[in-house]
Amino acid sequence: MKMTIRLDKNLHKEAKELAARTGRSLTAVVEDALSETLARPSLAGDCPSVRLPTFAGKGMQPSVNLDDSAD
């Protein structure tokens, strides 16, 4: 399938240089890079859940102002 993609000027230059060095087409370099990226697991999915500690208490104290973070 033929399509047009827009690349950053420097990224395009680096990809063309890599293609020339490795004897591949620019299309092959872009396809390989995209395939590798899509094969990686999602970064967000790799993070384990974190359970934050909570404490029983009397709730928010009247003297605490959450809008005032200068203190």
C-alpha cells in the first residue's frame, strides 16, 4: 500500500542515512522501526499498581486550607 507520511526533517535525514548504510530502502527502515515499536508492550501497562496508605482519623481539620500551598 502506498501512502504519505510526514517526518521531522532531522529524523528523515537520519533514516535515509541508515538506509544507505545498511543497503535498505527508506521504506524498509521505516517499516522495521514501526514494527519494533508496535511489538513493544505498552509502557503504561507495564507499571504495577501502587496501593497508597490511608489512615483512619477525624478527617480534614478546619485550620487546613488546601488552596494555600505556600506553607
